Amino acid sequence: MRISKILLAATLLVSACSKVDNINPNVPTSVNPGVVLPQIFYNASNTLVNNAFELNNELIQYTCMNNTFTEVQRFKLLPANSNGIWNLYNRFRDLNDIIRMSEENPDLVNYAAIARLMKVYIFSVLTDTYGDIPYTESGKGASDNEFTPKYDTQEEIYRGMLEELKQISASINTTGTLLYGGDPVYSGNMTKWLKFSNSLRLRLLMRVSGKMSTAVSEINEMLSSPANYPLMENNSDNLVYRYSGSLPDANPLSPTYVRDFDFKYKSVSAFIVDSLKKFNDSRLMQFARPTNASAGTANPEYVGLPNSLPVTESANYNGGYNFQSYLGTRFQSNTEPAIWMTVAEVLLLKAEAAQKGFYVADAEELYENGIKASFEYWGAQFSESYLQQEGVKYDQSLSKIYLQKFFALFFTGMEAWNEYRRTGYPLLVPGPTNVNDGKIPTRIPYPLSEQSLNRINYNEAAARMGGDNMNHRMWWQP
């Protein structure tokens, strides 16, 4: 059913334009929202997966290429490295149509809530990638005679997103339904959408907790009143897009879309392999493959590749390609889900908040439950003894919470990079061929299209940041 909806939506929607918010007035605005939503989820999920694969995982030392395609792990970031993230703006045309439909038909209020939630999520991805972006004027187009939206500051954007999330949560009718179906994530369960809304708000509040004066009190209010602010509770609450596996609704890393050559040479980084091996962490067997030389033997070996080695040294590391571990084959499955947010992240955010004294709760219990939820999501074997190991056992240190969150966020869009920039953990050491003076980049340069299509506003935003460079810090960074 989902694939038929996607194909139908594809016939109704024009292809995405490269210009931000370029709305075609000839496109129908009264398309059934149950038809449009699956296509939006599909497209946005593809962007999250592709950028986890190409950007996040290499910036944060989850993976690295072991051939000549080493620009990202060497931090040679260019406008082209935005890899389609800016084109998430093109999802707003259809989301805005859904919101407008609900204004005319009160029975569609829950569709509007979902559409608004997706907009906030997308805005958070955009601003956390670039910094200042079009926000208040985003969504305008031909009907408004506005093709060059101004860039808002990241502080203004965060305040707007957090206020919007409060309003969305208040608008959700948990006893209502989705009149036309079309929810590929929660099948119309609006209580789960409410949990996601509050969980996303917690993520963003924790991100700005050191910068926004009201953030800690809002976190306390939310977490101290679970009946009023329900959050994700278990893995059934995760926001993940589950590809059907039938074309075109297949994971974008599947062999249909990605050359096996590109996937084959995506090694798992030595940092995460060694960290997981240190704790005998079975998630390693989900994230990585054993070396080709040891696969199928009684003693499979996992060997990570250090990031940004010289090309020849990388190719010959540990004896060559057959003696290095590559990214797990599950990530090339047609049906591997796209991860937007999981309960493991939520529990570890709550553990951090409790440890920092933002609210009263058992931080150790939350920490351990977050670890268990991550193991469960990945289908990794878990033993209670894991929690008692040195380096894992809870001792009130934030660094342990941050390390476990690093493990739990594997392949979750750009989120691990976000958390690294916020917390400074884990303690990553850039490789020897990095071209950024040993600094992990803090942003991606704007796409070249903005320099030509929205030059005045682009120049103003770049000037505020001291230039369109990859080392300008996010407003929310300590």
C-alpha cells in the first residue's frame, strides 16, 4: 500500500527545484494529505541516510573511506558537501499545503500537527548544519512574490522552533484519527506523535541549555510532569522510516542506488571499533563486518581503520583491504530503516539532565535503560554484566553518558556530530592528513546556489559569521 501511495504522489508532485521555496502555482494544492505524507517521509529519510553515510559518519569517526575519496574525513569541506541537506527546503511546499488544507477542514488538524512537526525537525537539521538560515520568510514563493528569503540568526530560529513545538503538542488530538491514513511511521497513533513532539523538544532544549536562560526551567517542567509531557518510552515509540524494500521505496544505500564499490570501501573507523571491542560490546557486530580474511571462521576479527591516513597507508593498513572491517551489510539492505530519533537517545538525554540537576530522577537507572534500549534496537546480544565493566559502570560522570550516546546515535542522520559539538565528547583525534589544523569542522558551507540566487541575504549571513567557513561555531556551542 505504501509504495502505491508513493508512486501516486510522484505523479502529482513536480520535481524539487534548486531554488529555496520556489513554489509552482500550477501544482494542485488540494491533494489528499494521506497521499502526500509518505512521499515527504521517503524523501526526507533518504536525505538523512545519505548524509549519515557521507558526512556525519566520517566527521565523527564512525566510518572512513579507504581509497581516494577521503575529502570529508580529511575535513576538506566544500559547498558541494551539503549533499542535498539544503534541498530539504523543497519538502516545505507539500508540508505547507497540508497545513493550509487543515485550516479549511478541522478534521485534518492532526495532519497539520504532523506537517508542522516535520517542518521543525527539518529546520533543526538545516540550522544545525549551516547556522543562520532562512526561517521566518521560508515557505514563501510565487504567490508571495518572494524568492530571496532573509537568513534568521540561529538563536531566533531555536526560540521559534521551541515555541512551535509547544503549540504543536497542544494541538494534537490524541483521540482523533488521520482521516485519509498515510502515516508510514506510527499508523495514525497520535499519542506516539505527541511523544515524539515532546522528545524533539527535549533534544533541542538540552542543546541550548547553556545558552537560553529559560531552557533549564522548561526541561524541569517537562521531565517533572510526565503525564502532561509524555516522552518516548520504548523502541516502539522510535521515529524511524521503515522502507518497504519494493522499488522505489528502498533504502538509498541499497545496491539499486549505490555502487557496491562505494559501499565496499567504507571502512568502520578504528575509534569506534576499538571502543566497542574494549567493552565486548555486541553492537560492533551490527555496525561492522568481520574482516574478509576472518569471515566465516571460528574467530572472526574486527579491525577498524584510523581516519584520514595517507591513501597508500590506508590501503595497506593491517595487511590490506581483506584485513579491515567494512560497514555492516545491514546498512545496504533495501529495508534498513532511516533513523530520525530513538528512545535510547531520549533516555540518555534524561540521564544527562538528571545528572546535571535539571530535575530529580535516578540518573543511573536512566543511563542503564538507555543502553539497554540501544542494544534492543540494534538486535545486539545484551548481558547485565556489560553495565558493571570499568568504563561503562555508572559513576556520575557525564563522559560515560556521552560515550554511550555516541554509540546509540550510530547512523542517526547528523545527530552524533551535533552532540559532539555540544558536549566535546567523545575525545576524537583528527587523523594525520586532515587539512583543518586538527580541528573537527563545526558547520558545512552554504550551497553555491545561494551565492547566485540569494546573494544579498547570503552575504549578510556570511558576514555575521565572519565568512562562510567550516569553523564558525554554532550559537548553542559552549
